[in-house]
Amino acid sequence: MKIDGDMVRVLREKKSWSQEHLADAAGLSARTVQRVEADGIGSAETRLALAAALGVPVSTLMPAEPTAPARRPAPWDRIPFGAWVGLGIGAACSIGAVAYTYVSGVATVAEASRHLGIACALIGTSLGVMGAIRGWARSRATAA
């Protein structure tokens, strides 16, 4: 069980007691008092005995919990897997459609190349937007 070893040391020194004196007053071994002050480790009975010997409430010897509020991730913090799957399927279909129009003779090489360029530009723009959103979200998370 965790005990605030620094608080035990402060309270002991306030009374001008040695570790051995505190151990005797609490009915503990000197080694137990040393371990509590150094590592903050002891049993519930040790905490009760120290609190009684030092004349403080038991809650005084409990370690302080961190007070940082838990941050709930915002929806844009993580780009969903579905967005990547949708982008991949859309890219494959658009490139496949351009290739089909060329192979079937509907479009010339120049037209198919132009359509392929447009499709790739849109895919690149989509990836850029997704990356920018991710970078923006990470910068907000580190600033908070």
C-alpha cells in the first residue's frame, strides 16, 4: 500500500524525532519507518500506526493523486479506418475505370492520361487533407 513517505518525514522532523523514536512510538521496526520514508511502501496497519504516533488523520499520510483531468479524444484525433478503406476502394475504382475506358477504346491515350492525372490529383488531395487534420489534432493534443 502506498504511503506518502515525504509527509511522514516532514511530520517526524517537525516533532524533532529520529526514525528510531518514531518506530518506537508507533510500535514498528526502524527498518519499516526507513522503508516508508524512502519508498512510500507499507501496510494499512503501518499507516494507521504512523498516523496515531504522529497525531494526524490517516488521510494525511495517503499519497496525493495526480489531478490532471482525463482528456477524452476528439473525433478528429484519429482518422477512422473506414476513411482509409474508402479512399483505397475509391482510388482503385477510379483508376480501374480510366484503364477500362482506354482498353475498350472509348478514350484515347491522351484522354485516359488526363483522367488518370485528375484521379491521382484528387487522391493526393484527399490524403493531404487527412494528413493535415491528423497533424492539427496532434498539435492540439501536445499543447493541451
